[in-house]
Amino acid sequence: MSLKYAEEKIEEALKLAKGNPMRARQQVMSWAFGDPKLLYALTKNHLTGIVAYHVDRVASGRAAKQAETPQPKKAVAPAHKATSKEEEFGLQLLKAVANSSAEVFGLEDTGKPRTKGQVSQSHVDALKALASKSTLPKKRD
């Protein structure tokens, strides 16, 4: 039952994310924090490995060493409005890079169908010259 429940929630997340696996993963993880039944369904098959890892970590003393090592503080960037055009451009660029649904160069949806461009004759001649000089390896039977 628990595996079926997890699969149903994953399918629901995929529908909500319109097929985007990254967004579906994020959705399932956020649900798992508030839904112990889902968390159990997702981790049940891996629980023995998780427990074995942590028991070994504590038994070997790695856990105590990690507790002694000071963890670096996360840098929090101050939230501020862009004051110049350069800062505005930088913020837009950063948002575009961080956005998982950002447009990929050359694949932008311009609303117009893509058409094949003209190829210059010198380009065609160069490709033909390269093709005539190349030799393919012979097949061994």
C-alpha cells in the first residue's frame, strides 16, 4: 500500500509540474515534510541502509569529529533593490540562470516557425572537400 501511495503522490506532483521532473521532486519533498505516511513510503525500502550508515558513523567516531568541526555560516545576501541599470541586468541574469524553466539560447519560442537559412556555396564546397579526403575504417568480418 505504501509504495502505491508514494507513486500516486509522485504522479500528482508530475501533473502539477506539467511533466517537469525537477519541480515534481521539489513538490514531493515539500509534501514529505508534512506527510509522515508519504515520507515512510518513500524511505521504507532504504531505511536499513540509512540506519546502517548512521550507526557506523557514530560507532567509528566520525559523528563526534563532525560535531567538533565548526560549520561555515551560510552567506545571506542582503535583499536590496537594484539602483543602476547594470545591477538590474545582473539581477535579471541571475534569475534567468536560477530559473529551471528559463529559455535556452537558440531554442527560444518566438512564435514564428523556424525556417532553414541559406548555406553559402563556399561552405558546401568546404564540406565536400572534407568528405572526399576522409577515409572510413574498413569493417572487419
